[in-house]
Amino acid sequence: MGTKSFQQQTLRFATRLMNMRAIPASGAAVEYIVETFANSTTWTCPTGVTSVEYLVVAGGGGGGTQTGGGGGAGGFRTGTGYAVTAGNTYTITVGAGGSGAIGSSPSITNSVNGSNSVFDTVTSAGGGGAGGYVPGVQNGSAGGSGGGAGVGEPSSGTGGAGNTPAVSPSQGNNGGAGVYNPYSGGEGGGAGAVGGNAVVNSTGGAGGVGVASTISGTSTFYAGGGGGCNQTPAGPRALGGNGGGGDGEFGVAPGPFGLANNATTNTGGGGGGNRDASPSRGGSGGSGIVVIKYLKPSPTTIANTYIFRSSATWTAPTGTSNVDYLIVGSGGGGGSGLGGGAGAGGFRTGTGYQVTPATSYTVTVGSSGSSCRCCERMFRSLR
């Protein structure tokens, strides 16, 4: 490890102060922390973190039964620059998926909306449950995305409203309508598109597609709507929307029937709609998820300041390539008797003074007297 001296000059002053500040190097690698929450908990903001990026997806709605529609996807909300305070604790709630409808007419338990997901003040609404066969429950329910409509005889319901309650940007879309003869349920709305309407003598529409997020580092779809039931002998199913939506059931009475699919866990997808399979039940909605992302706190992001009040040596830290400096000389001694006043000490400052890591540098602080040695000094190290 070598030793270097700063350029020195002689001035008339008594005491001098050298100030050096080390700061991080520009162009350094940026590292982020991503925290994913599959269950409700709390999060304490680390020291040095002032804002986060977030993804909040609510639980998806349950699918309908006996000519049921597909469940609506849970609300999808994302954003950047959300202000947080180091040391504060924040509530995280991950919404459960709604259960699918169960039973056959006239004894049917209705489908259930998904539950809300929450990060601090950001709330995503649970997806709407789907409609079914029984009069009065044929319409899909409103939610983050609306549930698809069921089908009665001789009428069919309407899809539930999405983005309920309303937020901007929208957290979801409407569910689709069902169709009578043949019985095909409407599709659940997704975060990226409305649920498809069922088509006469055809299959049900597709569940509304979800939205892809890259917050975790990988592009992943969330909040796809559930597929409704289809009255077709051997399929195909009405597929759930990309983003975890469950596929709808298919078949023609008296059967056999396929089974409605549950939505994928922690996607907020809507459950698939049931036709008539035994046990007669709609698919359950998928649970939600909360993800937060923030810049990793690093001690190198804070400048280190060194103040020298006496002569010493300073070794440049690893990673330090240049410094900012401030050097102030003390005033000269005054004359005796009718002598004149002393002059002020020299003042020198600069930035970007190049140094070499692990190299020692001589720092000389001049002593009191009529003359003393002064040195030009650096110091602000950019890591």
C-alpha cells in the first residue's frame, strides 16, 4: 500500500480544518428487494426505504352451479412511488377466494364473492360471485371484476359490474351474459377484459383475460375470469381467463358431465361455472396476493464525511475512486503594537479529486504561528 502527499504551500495562519466527504459511485449496480405475501400479515418498513412499488390482487369470486356462470376475478391494482416511512408497520391483507355455489334447484347455496386484499390504504375488491339457475340468483354479482350470469328457464341473467367500488385506473371488468337453450353460462370478468357472453348453440364465452405483472422479475398473469358452463356433449370447456381463472364444466343432461375447475391459488382468478355434475358445485375462486418491491438500502448510498483537526493519514476505502474536499486555513497572527490585522486563512474546495483504493494519503494540518505549512486537500470519495 503506497503513501502519497498532497501538494503543500506555505500560508500565514494558525489552525486549519480539512473536511472530506465520501459518496457512492455513480453507475453502481441497483439491487431491489421483492417481498411476496400469500397470507395476511404486517410489514415493517426497513431503514432507508422511502417508497415502494406494489401489486395488490383480491380473491376471485366463486362459480355458479346448475347452468352457472364463471366467477369474476379479484380486483387488480398496481402502482409505483408509494410513500412509506422507515420503522412504521403496515397492514397486509390477502383476500380468500369465494366458494362456488352448491346444490341443485330448488336447494342451492349461492356462490360467494372473493374477499378484499389490502396494502395500507390500497384496497382491491373481491371478485363477484357468478349467477346460477334459480330465479333471483341468475345475475352475476358486482366486484373487482363482475361474476358471469347463470341461466334459468326460460330466461338468463346479466353479468355483474366490474370495478366496484370504482377506482382509477380500473381494477377490473364486467362479467358476461348467459344464454337459454342451450344452457350456457356467462364468463367472469377479468382484470384485462370483460367476460365473454355465451352464444346460442355454441360454447360459452372465454373468461376475461387477466393482466401480466413483472414486479416479481418474471411476467406473470393475475386476475383472470372464470369460464361458464357449456351445454355440449363432450366439451370443449369454456376456458378460464389467463391469470388463474377456472374452466367451466360441460355436458348435456342426463350426463355425464365434467367438473367445474377451481381457480389457481394466489392469482385472484374466478372459479369455473357448473352445469349439472354431481356433486353439483361451482369452482372456488383463487386467493389473492400482495407483492411489494423497493430499492435495497445500502450504507454506500450515504456519504461518509471525514473531518481532520490535526495531521494524520487517510486510507481510501475499497471502492472509492474520487473525493470532494474542503480545506480552510486559519487566519494569520495579528501584528503587535500598532501592527495590522491578520489575513484570513486560505479557502479551497473541489470535487472529483482522484484517489486509489487502499492507498494512504498524508493529511497535514498547519500549527499556530506566524507561518505554517498548509496543504491542498481533497475529499469527497465517490464509491
